[in-house]
Amino acid sequence: MSEFKLHHLVTELIEHLGSRASPEWCVENLQKDSAATSLSSYNHVTQSCIRQLARKSPDPQSFIAKYEELKAKDTDCLRPFVQLLSVISEDRKLKEYLQKNAKKATTELQNPQVSQGSIGSISGAVADSKVIENVTTKDLPRIRIRLQKEAEIALGKRTLPSSKRENQGKARHPNYHSPVMPNWNNVRPNMNLDFITDHSGPALFSAPLGPIPVCSQESMLLEDILSCLEGAEGDYIVPDPLQGPYETRMFSISESVDPSLREFTEKILPLASHYSMVMRFIQEKSQFEYGQVNHALTAAMTALMKDYMVFVAQLETAHRKGSFTLHKLWFFIQPTLHTMEILANIASTISKSGAKGGKVLSLLHERTSSYTGDPTGQELCLYLTQKACVPYMEILEKWVYKGVICDPYQEFLVEDNEVIQKEELPLDYSADYWEKRYTIRRERIPVFLERVADVILRTGKYLNVIRQCGKNVKSPQAEEIVYTIKKRQYVEAIEKAYHFASITLLQLLMQENDLMGRLRSVKHYFLLDQGDFIVQFMDSCEAELSKNIDDIVPTRLESLLELALRTSAANGDPYKDDMRTELLPYDLMFQMFKILSIETDEEKEYRLPSDKLQLLGLESFSFGYEVKWPVSLVLNRRAIACYQMIFRHLFYCKHVERLLCRVWICNKVAKSFALRAAKTYASAFALRQRMLNCVQNLEYYMMVEVIEPNWVTFFSSINKVNNVDDVLVCHSDFLDNCLKDCMLTNPTLLRTVNKLMAVCVQFCHFIQVFALETPPPSPEHQSTMACDSDSFEQSIAKFNLQFTAVLVGLLDKISELGRENNGEKLLNVLYRLDFNTFYTEQLERLCTDRPMVENGKEGTSG
């Protein structure tokens, strides 16, 4: 498993468990443990875990029997699972935690309407909701075609015989229908190459052999034994009915046979049992639904069985010539007995485990490696493994050299989850394409390809993207991939193919499609990097965006955006024509809290229909961006949604700053007032300046101290990447860090900042009302205009108190985060807004009063 994949899984696990552990520390320990653990110590640890779990089990014998059964079937991940159970059984706190979560999960299963799944990340949730919202009437024909196709496939499933339906549902590609073969073994049992056992009760033998001399008995037994070696019952040796479809065939020998001959016969009959097992395996696994790997394996076994039948014919010839005895037969069959025993063991293991595809190859590889001290057995297993690998390696070659999956029986380690046809591919492919179109099926990975499974997945994905861009893909170093015991040959071939695919796709994105130019363009507009453009746009659109969302004309916004792009420095951007305007049916607060409240008690509060929200254009406005394939792999729906959330946050802060600047301009008329009248506005001027300083410092922090450093880090990282997956990781990290440091992922901070902006907006509206009159209003007029009969000074004092309380609350929460994490970047906001310790005294008083308030609450509740 790659380090990135391991880090991603560990991070998800830590978030799900609500732990505060460092993912890097966990990954480092896991890598140390895996590097230090040898195979012998690994087996020893597993055995000690089995003994420990058996002692704690209510029924130790049943537990050990179940383990041996799963071990015989070569169940995936059995050893790690046993070790996990051992760790859980030793940790009392962990057991209690799992029991509590199990009860909670049971409750949710009984009440599925309470919790409707989980979404791991902010961007994922936004993208999913947005996909639904963006469905228009133009999409209906394409959706209807897809539904018809799926309905036809489902109808095909229902028309199959019930005995085949389940197997084919698991064993075929969605667009492939495997032929239904008649069950000849049951319909016409005489066509069966195995024994026919239609008798019930005790075995029926011919006349007793007691009166016949021993030498004649031996000749008759040889006839029966040679018949049994070819799958036909004899007169004095009869096959018993099978106890199960994959059980070993047993035989009954007539009681009248001489004891010495009987004992010798029992030593030879296992060869007939092995023959029976192998023939049953060949006949069953040759059916279509068992896959190409099993087909190739049965073909190789069939070739060996032809040699076996020739050998039996030679034995019959020797018997016909006379002077052939059981001792000679026992001597001649020794090499064949060993070979047939290996074939029978392989057939039994594969049949009992229900293996197909990669799992069959894993079993064969392990069996080949286990015969290290037996050259003959290892050569046989190597022959079978190489033959069985041929169809699998052909699929692998097409995937790593062309980016095409031809896997009709779903055996390959990479699964194609696409439903629509190539000609229906949308230009704005969502992130689901990269993450869900092609996925690894761990149970199909052969053991010898496990180390390079992720490399194989990425190689084909890269080539597939290149093909869909209309480029011809032909690897210059395409060579045949052949299975060998040593991994070097095929691993090197796969790594060469991966290097070619990754370099080709990276060049396609970076050079031909100018990915970095696209990202700079997005940064100009969504992250307010193009200063004169955003000023011109807000100047021209402010009146329109101040209306209710239902009264705004979208085409007018598009025209004003076009005008701002053409008349500002953004006119030099080659990608400016991809900019769009969007009016979302919810504000930023509702959007963020709907995401952050998933799987919490507050989730129900954010399920209100969007039409109930009375929004202004400023609250619902956002930019959109049109992206084409393959750039949409990086600038996908999720990434654009994250950019939009950051933009809406910055855009509203910029709007509040403009309101405060407008108040500053209006206040200039106070210079013409008399000194006593001007003093009336002194407290308002001071409060306005504090608000402006606060908003500007917040903007400076987000744009200069968060976005710019993260952009520089992202830009330097992007120049060092070797593949598209690293590009996606770097871009995702950039957006996640910006969302976190801009206080968008912390509900408490986001709510506080929103209150702070609301107080500033109310103050601006209040001041503008009074600024309309010159000279300053008389005290009598002030009292009629102030809210709730408050005077002008009292209203300003009220705003001052509200603003200071909210701001001090924000600084206190930031300070608290800083105490938990010394490296918290938000501390820069605290240092900027409280640079002269103006708020320090109030913060200290708040910190002193908090324990007293909490103790009072506890005393009241007690």
C-alpha cells in the first residue's frame, strides 16, 4: 500500500473515531511495525493470538474449528483480522467503545430516516448536493437512455434460470451476457468423466472372491483398479456417494478380497480419488461464469490429464501382456501419484474457497512457493500458474499499455464502474470520475501483484484520460508480461508503463492544456487576486446585488461581469471567457453549517427547503467557472465548490469594508459643523474606525497570510510532482488549508465572524440615515429617529457594546485555539487586532469569569 493511501485511510479513521492523534505519528509507527515484522514472527504472533482468543471464547473448540475452516479456504486478510480481534480483546476501553457504537449503529439501522449516510469531507458533500441541483431538462434524454439500459440489464437477469442468476450477477461485466450452459452432469450423467454413483444403501458387488486363488484375485483386482483410475467402477471396487461436492472420493472394497491384496489396493486407490477430484474440478470450472483464469487452469489440467490417460492405457497394455502385479503397479504409479495429489489439492482448495480470477492466482503462487524443496512439485505448480496467468496478464497488458479493460467475468484487480457510453461523456466530468470510475478490488489482487496494485490502477487511469482526449496511446516499451517466481521481470515492465503514462498525462495537462494558467485564472477571480477587477465589478453590480434574489436579472449580471472583465487588467487573461455568474439558493452560513452539521444533532435544522430563505443578491452571489476535459480532473465540481465558499466569504467581507468606507466619506461633512455639534459624532467616528480596522485586518489575514503563503507552497509543490495523483493531492491540500485557516470549517468561529459583519452592516445603515441631514439633527429630532427612543449617543454606545462583545468573543476563541495548538495560524488575527493590548484587559476578565460561570452552572445543575 502506498504511503499516501495509508495516510489517507489513517486520517479518515482518526476523524471517524473523534481522536486527536497525529496521522503522521500513526503512519510512521505502522510503517516501522510492518518493516520490522518477519514472516516467521508474523506466524508466531498469529498462533499466539489464536490461543489467547480460544481461551476467552465461550466455545474454544468451535472457534478453532472455524479458524481452520477459514484458513483452508484461504480467506483474505485472515491473519490481520485475528490480530485485530486479539488487540480488541485485550483493551477494555476499546471494547466498551465498540459496544457503545454497535448499539448506536443498531439504532440507526432500525431508524434509517434518522441518519442518511455520511459524507467524509466538505467538498464531497457540496459536490453531491450541487450535482442534483444542476440537473436540467436538457439532461433528461441522457438520463432516460441510461435508465433504459439499466432496466434492460435487470430484465436480462430476471430471465436467467435461478440456478445461474446469482453466479452471473457476480461474474460478468455490466455490458456482457455470458451464455447459459445446460447442466449436462445432471441431465446426462453418462457423459460425466467422473464416477456415476446413483445407488443408495450398501455397495453392490459381484460374486464373492473367496473360492478363487489369490493370484487370480490379484488379476481381477488389477482390472478393477485400472477401471477406477479412469473413472469407472469395478466389480469388487465400488465408489461411495460423495459427502459434499468438493469432498474426497472414497471407495468400498468387497469383503471377500484377500486381506493382503485389500491392503495393497487401499494404498493405490488414492490415485483414483485424486482423478475424481480433478475431473470434477475441470468439468465445473470450464463453465463460462467461473472466468478466464479458471478456464486457462482447467485447460492446463486437461493437458496433464491426457498424459495421465495415456499412462493408464500403458498400464492396461502391460496388464494384457501378463506378469503384471500390484507391486509393479504400485512402483509405476509413484511419480503420477505425486502429480495427481498436487492437482487434487489445488482443485480442492480453489473449489472450497470459491476462488476466481486473482484469488486463484494467489493460491497457485503460494502453492508454487511452498514446494521450494520439491523441484518436481514446484515445476508442476509453476506450469499451472503460468498457464492460468495468461488471460489475466493479457488483461493487464491492455490496461497498462492502452488504458482499456477487457474483463467480461470481473476477474481483474481494476473494476470499471462506468455506465454511460464514451460518446455520452460530459465535458464537465465531476470528481467522481477520478475517484469512482476505476477502483481496485482488493479481493481480486494476486499476491505477486499486491505491491504494484496502486501503480497498475494509476497507469491505466492515466492512459484512459489520454485516450478520451483524442490522443493515440502507444507505449514505446510495451513488452509481454509473463509470470515468474521472481517478481523483477513483470514489476519492471509495469513500472516502465507507469512512468510513460504519468509523464504523458502530466505533459498533456501542464503544457497542452495549461493547467497552471487555469489555476492562476481561478485565483485571480475567486480569491480576489485581481484587485481592479473586483472593484470595478462591485461598483457596477452593487445596485443589482442589493435586490432580492427573485428580482435580479441573471443576464444583466452576466453583462456587467463581461464589462468588468473587458475594462480591467483581467482583459489580458486568456481564460476570462470561462467566468460565469451564479445565484445560489442559500447563503454561505447555511451552506457551511449544512455541511458541518452532517451526522450531528443539528443536522435536521439545515434540511429546510431553499425557497424559505429570503436572500439578497449579495448573500447568494458567487462566480462560476466553465472547465473542459481533462482540466476538469483537477478543477472538478468539488474544487470549484471550495473556491466558491472562500470567494463568498471574502466577497461579503469586501462588501462590508466598502460600506464602512462609504460611512467614512459621509462623515466628512462633520468638518463643517461647529465644534460642539461635531463632538456628537466623535464616538461614532471612533467605532467606525475600529470596525474598519477589524474588517481590513481580517481581509489582510485571509488574503495575505493564508491564501498567498498556501499558494506559494502549492506552486512550489506542483513543480515537483511526477503524476496527476500528486497534483490532485497538492490542490486538495491547498483548498483544505485555505478553508481551515479562513475560519470556514470551525462552526463557532464562522458564526462569530458572521455576527461581527452583521453588527458592522447595521451600524453603517444607522449612520447613513443620520448623514442624510445637514446640519446635525437637534436633540429633539435625534430622540424621534433613534431606535426604541434611544438618543444618537446611546445608539452608538449600544453598537459599540455589541461590536466589542462579539470581537472579544472572537479573540477569546482564537486564544483558546492557540492554547491547544501553538502553531495555530489564527493567532496572527489576535496579534493584529490586539496589537496595542486594547482588548487584553477584557480578554483577561473574560478568562477569569469563565471558570466561575461554569462552576455556577454545575452547582445549579447539581
